[in-house]
Amino acid sequence: MDLLVVLSIEALRAVASLALISVGLAIIFGMMRVINLAHGEFLMLGGYAAIVATKAGINIWVSTLILAPLVVAIIGIIIERTVIRFLYGRPRDTMLATWGLSLFLVGITTTIFGNTTEGISAPAGSLQVGNYYIAAYSLIIVLIAIAVFAAIWAVFRFTRYGLIARSTMQNPEMAAALGVNPPAVYAATFGIGAGLAGLAGGVMAPITGIVPTIGAAYVAKAFITVIGGGPAVLAGTVSASVLFGAIDQIITYLSTPVIGEVALLAAAVILLRFMPQGVTGSFFRRAS
Amino acid sequence: MIEVTNLHSGYGRIPILHGIDLKMKPGEVVGILGHNGMGKTTLLRTLVGNIKATSGRIDFAGHDITRASTAERSRTGIGYVPQGRDIFPQLSVMENLKMGEIMRNGESAIPEMLDHFPVLKDLLERPGRGLSGGQQQILALARCLAGRPKLILLDEPTEGIQPSIVDLIAEKLGELRAALNLGIILVEQDIRFIRQLADRVLIIQKGVFVAEISPQQLYDREAVDAHLGI
């Protein structure tokens, strides 16, 4: 029974981690149709922002939950204004540009921090479950993911910005004819997506540590989750995260982490073979 | 209210408008009649800012808006109901209406629009994509009017709409025009609809206005055909 509780918490942590690392990409790709191959590097930057701030004496919660997303959101807005905005509607060019951007970001962080793993201790200690101990931070990640998804849903569903963003993504010309400035909405939305990647990087940093090349590990999983989730940004990300995160964790428990990741990839291939529109494209009509 | 002088525009290197001149007073309704491909929609898209003018000048409410963005033009009081309506398909009817006044301060015009178009009252939570063509047209018009424009550009509002809704739209536009001193540029193929609303009718051919006729002259089929080059 204790083992089942521990495994359930770890599975929830895996699902929450997958959802967190994917949601920024889901917004940028799902709403703006921008294929951002630098998404992993946005997570990496968030991780470094959290680590540098924490080591500078700033409270770890402030570093991971506020500074990391803020720094990466600002970087994201700058990148959108200087690079991405010239490439809307040109997916191949966007892929090339963001791939180049990812190489640039890896290069510059390697120059600054070196090619060694930086890390900070996970806060909140451990919890005892019968004869087992688990990191309390695993539960905190789950709570953060729930809070983040609830906040995103509320912002896009109930706020003025959310209404403007959803309408602009559906029909920018008509939104402009109603007085909306689409370039500003695109910049803000890209900034939010980048900020969420930064938040995920900051939250994951105490568990994984950070190296300049860690983005490559994140970006593949994030893309698999977003594409597997289908067109509904939030419902798709959650459903694909639950599916792939659970498969990953169960197979990891039964074998090894490497085989767990292989199982995740195999599950994605099978899913897209039978549901080319992803989970939400097959089960739901398009929703956000 | 709006003055267009020697306006040229087109798509990329393909010129469509070849020197449009138009002057309208506040509250005036001008119908534009012409065959497909003559530049009617291009003219409206250029006036609203979706297509940039290659030369010429557009003055609206005393300001030169030739280089203004679409959003800036909207905020100065130009409303637009495009051909095909362009309802936001995934937004509810209420959200579509809110978008109409999203950039306007002050009291909401939505209750007033629902009084004018009560058919929308029972559809407020329904997504835009779930409406019939006629309901979408009414919603597009109500959304535009919720922004309290001084001038609206209507691109074939009767296209694919059942006659009872066409009559309703004509009736409401007539009422609102009088109540709000609303200017309307109406691109339309339905001669009966233009005749009901327009103060004067401009015939467009190959990107220029070639004639101006009164709505009464639209009863004279031979004259209309002659102006349209048939």
C-alpha cells in the first residue's frame, strides 16, 4: 500500500513535470502556430535564472516562481520583436531561426557558466510514507502545475487580455478591424509562453540541475506532448501529459528510466498513428 | 466625414484600384455597385487598412489616416463587416459582442444591441461557428455597431442570407443610421437592398468609379445595365 502511494505520487510528479515543461510550447505553438525549437533553451535559461538568483541569496521560491519566468518572459518578448515577428506564416523559416537561436543560447550560456552541471538543493525536505521517504518537492511540483494550469485557464477564459488573445489567434485581421493591435498581442502571448518555459526550468532546476545543453532533453518531450495533445491547448497538454507521464513512470518502475523514455516515445508514435489529430482532436471539438 | 482622393491600391504588384475619389457627409449611405473583380472589396479593405494604399489619401473625421494601421482606423470610428462575416468561430456570441467594444471606454452597448437584434439573446453562450449564416450576419453587424462607429463598411451583407433576415438587416440599419447619424459604405449585389438604404449609388469598373446614380435609377434596368457595361 505504501509503495502504491509512493508510486502514485511519483507518477503525479512525472505528469506534472511533463505538463509544466510543455505548456509554454503549447501556447506558442498551439495558439500562434510558431514552431519554437528554442523552447528547451528557454527552460534552460529559466533554470539558470533560478540558480543564479538563489545562489545570490534570493529566496528560492522567489527565484523559481517569480524571477525565472520574469527573466525568460522578457527575453521571449525581445526575441519575438527582433526575430519571430518577421517570420509569422513561414513555419520552415521559423524552425530554422529558432534552431539557430537555440544554438546561440547554448553557446552563450556555455561561455558564461561552462559545461558543468549547476544546481541548487530542493527545498521542503522529505515526507515519510510508511517505510518510504519521498521528496516533498514532488508534491509541490504537482501543486504548482495545478495552480499554473488553473491560472492560465482563468486568464484566457475570463480576462480582457484572454479574450483579445483568443480572438487575435483566430482571426488577426478581424481583431485589428475591431481596434486590437495584433503585433502587441503576439508579443505578449509569446512572452507568456516563454515565461511559462522559464517557470518550468526554474521549478525543475532543483531536481535535474542545469547544463547549457539540457534544453535538448526537454524540447523533444515537450513537442511530443503538445502534438500528442492535439489542438486544444490546455486540455490537450493535460491529457497527453497524463498519458505519457503515466506510461513513462510505470515502465520506469518496471524496468529502467531509459526504457521508460523509449516507452513514452513508442506511445506517442502509436497515438499519432491512430489519432493523427492528437487526443483532443479526436475526442473533443477544438477548445482552449 | 470621409474623403478619399486619387486612391490606388492592390495585391502585391497587381494594381486593383486606379484612382478612387469619394467624399461622404456624416450619416450618408453610399452604395457601391459593380461586377465581381472590379475592386469593391479591395476598396473596403483599403479603407479599413487591411490593404495599404500605394498612393492617394484618405481623410476621416478631419485626420489623414492613409498610413494609419487597421486598429488605429477602428479606434477613430471606422467599423467593418467583411464579406463572409468573419465571426470568431470559437468565441461565444457574447464574447464576439464584447470584442466589438473591447477598445471602447464607457457604458456597454451590448444591451442596446440585444434590444435591436433580440434573436441573439437566446444564443449568447453558443459558439460563433454554431450559428446559421443569417445569425452570423446579424452578430457581425451587432458586433461592429457595439463599437459605436461613425462609419461602417458593409461588404455584401445579404450574401447567402434568407430574405426575411435581409429585410430585418435593412430595417435595423435604417433605424440605426437615423438614430446614430451613422455613415455607411455599402458594397452589395442585391439591388433591392441598396435601393432601400442608399442615398446615392456609385458604379465601379476596373478600379475606378465610372458613374453616380440615384437609388431611384436602379429601377431602370436598362440604365443600370448600361452603367455596369452589360
